[in-house]
Amino acid sequence: MTLLHKSTILAGFSHIAAMLAGLLLLFFPVISDFEQITDSGNFTQQFQTNKTIFEALGPQGLFVIILPWVLSGVCIFSSIMAKAANNNHKTLILRWKSYSWAVSIIFIVFILISISSVGTFYIPSGLFAIASSFYNR
């Protein structure tokens, strides 16, 4: 049994890309935000700042970082299990392959919903997950 099939390698690239994007969002201030300096009468002064994901979203930022890591991890696991179950029943293989497709669809929905903020950072990971699903056929 070999674990280095094309689908497993692409799922690994998806996981690495998701981890790099999460670490980028965690440690580097890449999210734009506006802060208000004064608010007196008819005059309001604001300036644009860049924040990390925790500064911008608070504790909810952890969900944005962990969800792609979990999705790409499930993609790797389903790819490995589909190849490991290659000699067993066809229904077992189909079940693991359907997990890979479901993860890819959830990943793309996550990217499309959050495309204006953090979704652009996870586009490479989503594309690798889709490619892994295609090779996992």
C-alpha cells in the first residue's frame, strides 16, 4: 500500500496552503479596518489601519483559521482511506471519495462567502482540494 498517489499529494498541498494562509492571517496585519479618531458635532475623522484576524474579528477569527485546516485535513484523510480501501467493497471506496467531494464543495462555499475578506487567502487551498477530488475518482 502506497500513500503517495496524486490525490494524496494534492490534498497535502491543500493542507499546507491552508496552514500557510492561516498563519499569515494570524501573525501579519492584512485585514483593512477603519478607526475613528474624533467624533464631535458635524466632524468625524477616521483613518485606515491593518489588523490581524484576532484584532479584527476577536475570538470568532479562530473559526476562520481552523475551518480550512479541518477541511483540508479531512481531504487528506479521505484520499488516503479511499486508496487504502481499493481492494475492499466498492461502497466503502465510494463513501471515502464522496467525503472528498463534500469537503471540496464546503471549501468552495466558504471561500465564496468570505471572498471579500479572508476568502482570497484560501483560494489556492480550495483549488488543490478540488484537484485532489478529481484525482480521487
